[in-house]
Amino acid sequence: MWLVRCTAPLNCIYFGYPVGALLSIIIVRLFRPDDLFIDENDIKYSNSTIIMKENYFQSELVGAYTMTSIFCLISSIGFALIAYKQNQCKKKGNSKKLVTLPSDIHEKINIRSKSKRSLNKSKLWKTFSPTTCGQGYIAYGFILISLISLFVLFFGGVEQGFTKFFISFVEHEHINPNRKDSIYSMIFYWLPMLIGRIFTTILTVSWISPYIMLTISLCLCLLTYLLWILFIWYFGLNRISLFLLVTANGLSISPISPTLIGWIKQFLQLTPIELSFILSSNAIGGITFGLISGFIFQYYGSKHLFTMLIILISIMFILFMLTLFLQRFHSKQEKISQTNKIINEEDYILETFLEHDQYN
């Protein structure tokens, strides 16, 4: 919709993510008790070890998941109606164009419709070809899409690794003894993320380009996770330092998702298939590194969770710098080739003019 100017609108759209997360914290807080009540009928004993039966059902989660499912159903119905309406508008527009066409053009359309299968193949190739994405350069498009997909893959791991296991980390390290209030610590993550995206929207309209915003954000993320490592392993965490680090984490990571797409649109021609491939990489990274985070949390200790996260952030920073270098190098070479082409055309015009003048 907005082409190369999509950074600020995307940040506005991404407001919904932290707002929904803040609302979900309030909803979950209402349904979650201080201490989980476990019925004795749901417990069986084996010598001196207490083992939970597999049919243990957490009834307090029914209300929260019911509300979530209702919201998902409403949004899916809305998207289905929008898709149906757009499809009807396209059909009406195409029928109007066909009615106003002259008869000779109708004949050409009928002749071209015979090779419909080959035409669809060519269109299909153009939609996911690295050449189309790289605006005519297959190697350039393929390498950039690969680097960006890896970047988004690791970013999904950072997001899911932190948000899924942070409350478990707080409870495991006994920083906040009250389980019910430990959920509120995530407010210091989502609220700064919302504030950060508001500021990013304002800054990227005219003041700061997307790649500068991404560079600042990644540097702040790297610094924040370095502080996490120092406080966890050397200085020790208390409530104040915990809330300050969570706030810095939310602020630093907030511009990455929307600003990345806005930055990519400036030098790549993203088709829907390529954009879905990039977003799927984010989901795959969230699933994969979510499992790895859980494994590390369980078998190596909760402190090593942040060791993995800082490794992922470092890899993201390296991938971003490689992508930025490749994009800058290609654009510089493209400018040089265009300048040489203009000079050659001017020389050709001048030679043609001189030859024509000598002939006269």
C-alpha cells in the first residue's frame, strides 16, 4: 500500500501487538490464582515421589482462552469479508474494462487466452523469482533474501525465547516471590515496546531513515543483553534492576519488526510469496528456538537462557551488517554502471551527429 514509505504506517499497525499483550496480562491476572490448587485425587504416589496424573486439568485457563478464541474468530471473519469484497470489486473492474474494449482488441485477447497455461507459468515464476525480487539481478536477490530470512529466523528466536520463559525465569530465581504479581513484570516489557513504536513512527516519517533506526535498535539490544549477562552472573538481580532491564529490553527491540520490512522495501521488490517466506522464517525461528530455550532452561539452568539470547542477538547484528554492506555495494555499482551508460549514450549521440554533419 505504501511502498518505500511503509515504515511509519507499519509501526502504527504494530501498535496492536504490545496493546494486545498488555490486555492479555490483565486477563490472565484475573484468572490465575496465587497458588495453583491441586486436588488430592489428581495426585498419585510412587514410594517417596509425588507424580501428577496426566488428566490434570487447569480450569482457571478456560476463561482466558475462551476470550482469546472469540477475538480470533471475530478477526478471521472480518478478514474473510474484506477478501470477499475485494474479489467482487476486482471482478466488476475487469468486466467494465472488457465492455469498453474495441472488437479488434477482443480478438487479440481471445488469441492470447489460448496460451493461458504458459502465461500462468511465467507469472508464477515472476512472483517468487530472485531476479524479480532483486530488480533484475538473480544472485543479488537470492543472497539478500537468504540473509534477511536468517535475520528474521534468529529474531523470532529472541522474541519467543524471552517472552515465553521470562516469567518462569523470575519465579525460578525467586526475584518475585508472589506468582500472581510476577505476571505484572511483563508490563515493563510490553509498555516500553508500545512507547518505542510510537517514537519510531514519529522519527521515521522524515528524520531518521529505516537502516539507521535498525542499527540503533540492534546496538541497544546487544548492550541490553550484555547488561543482562553482567547482572545475572556477577552483580545479582533485584526488583529494581529487573524492571529497568526489562524496560530497556522492550524499548530496544520495539522498532525491529516493522522497520525491517520498511527498510527491505527500499531496495527489494517484495512479492507476497517472498514476504510470506520471510514472515514464515520468523515463525520457524520462534518454534525452533522456543524448544531450544526450554531445553536449556530445564537441563542447564535458567541463567543460561540469556546466554543463548545474546548469541542470537550477536548473529542478528552480523547478518544485518552483511546485508547492509551488500545493499550499499550493489547500489554503488548500479550508480556507476548507470553513469557509464549515460556517458556512452552521450558519446554515441555526439558521434552520430558529427558523422551526419560530415555527410552533409
